[in-house]
Amino acid sequence: MDTINWGIIGCGDVTEVKSGPAFNKVKNSRLVAVMRRNGEKARDYALRHNVPKWYSKADDLINDPEVNAIYIATPPSSHEEYTLASLGAGKPVYVEKPMSVNAESALRMSKAANEMKSKLVVAHYRNAQPLFNKIKQLLEEKVIGEILFAKLELYKQSLSVSELEDPKLAWRVDPTIAGGGLFHDLAPHQLGLMHYFFGDAKKLAGTSLNQRNLYKAHDMVGGSIVFKSGVFFNGIWCFNIARGEEKDCCEIVGDNGKIVFTFFNQREITLTVRDKTETFSFDILQHVQQPMIEKVVEYFLDKGPNPCSGEHGVTIMQWIDRFTKTTNDLS
């Protein structure tokens, strides 16, 4: 195999710009088929993106002999089903984050890949982006000295009434489909990077609650991690904030300075060392997953390592479960 011929299961909004077009822009990679349960929407996507084939049934795409790798971009509740079916057909899988609805499901996926001796990559794609690789470089070079702690704050407004009535958005706060709420949707990006930067955890603690009761998922989450490296992490995710009070900020503090950046407005890193501040600027990527897809293609062609293993995905799901399955209610 010298070319990865991709099939996408779930060619929805996330694939329009973030990932889908990148499969045809990466060396030794082609997008040859897409699937969506609504056949007309699958056909429309294929025509707009010059994809040769489209399907309304996942099995038909999985068993297409021309397709030799699968990208799963459906909501999390079907990740396990489609991953196991694809692996069973002998095809490597690139699956969206969060890896699944909970750690138990993610673990079954990872075990299946190992038992079948197949390849599985989880789309924690920020790990491959230049901005976050620059942060990792600064940390490894100890530019800010020994790392003491990292502080994360993500504050967003609740979904509006109209958004909650839109099925394209409402599923993100339906635990039966998403595994949780907006925390499950957004925190994998952030926690995945914390693992990428600092390694495995020694201790975890967290709590969550539903303050507004607008939907069934928790809308406030707090968590802390003590990494085996000795770094302490604390994060708070609030999805009830007033308009104008939104915040997306992470500070990594060392004994010689600090690094400040955002997760979702990826333009700058601010580095402060001994009262001297330097800014590193980055262009916004047209297709945010393209750097990761390049690494996935290399891995699938046996030309590089796994850029984000199933085991890594399981770890992040375990952290998410720990933060959201403890309410500490003393009433």
C-alpha cells in the first residue's frame, strides 16, 4: 500500500473545512468515499468536494474494496460501533475526539485494535499543530525553568433556546449521544495537550454540577491533576457565563517565567522570562487537522510513529470521567 484511500463515516459540519479537504492535500492520501445516513446530504458533500463515491450505510463504505482507511467523524455514541466494524474489516481507523462516550467504551476500542494488530489513532489534532509544538519545545528547553503549575480557564455562554432546538447543536449537550455536555466536546482538546506536555498523571480530583438545568449534562466542571513529573494542573470550565465575560486562557508557570496562550484562538504565545516578554505569532491553519492527518498517513504507511494512540485516548477519557462522575454532594 503506497496511498491511503480514505472513507469518511459522518461527513457533517466538522469535515467541511477542519478535516475533510485536508485528506486530498496530504501527500500519499486521497479521499475516495463519504457516508452519511441521509443519502442526499452525502451526495451533496461528495459533489461539492469532488469525492468519487458516497453512501448512506456505513457497512457499504467500510466494505468498499477501494477504501483502505476510515475516518470516523460521527457523534461519540457511535464511535465504538464504527471503529470495531472498521477494524474488523482490516482497515485502520482515525477517530474523532472525544474517543467515545466514556473510558470503558474507549478501552474496548483500544483493546480491539491491539488484539487485531490494527492501527488506531485518536484525533487530538492540536498535538500536531505548530503553535502547540512550539510550547512543547519551550517547555522541553526549560526556557521558563522548572515547571511548577498550569492554570486553565474556559468560560462560555450557555447554549441559547434556539440552539437547543437545533439538532445539529443540541446533541452536544445530550449525554446519551455526546457522553456529557460542552465539557466533553471541548475539554479533550485541552486535556489532551496537558498529557502531551506533562505526561501521565499521579493523582486526579474533580467535581461537576448542573447549575442552570437547561439540559441533562453538567455545565460546570473543575478538576486538578498532579502529574508524575511533579507539575500541578488546575482547570475550571464554566458554560454559564454572561455575554462579554467569555474567557479562554492557559498559563504555564515555571520558576523562571511563564507561557500564556489560548486553545481556540490559536494566534499567539506570550512568553515572559525575568520581566522580559516575547510574543510568537502563528497563522491560522486553513484546515486545522492537516498537520495531524499528515502524521496519520505516515503512520498508516509504516513511515512514522502513531501520533496519538488509542491508549492516549483512553487516558483522556479516564480523566474526563474522573472530573464529571464526582459530584461531592453533601446535602
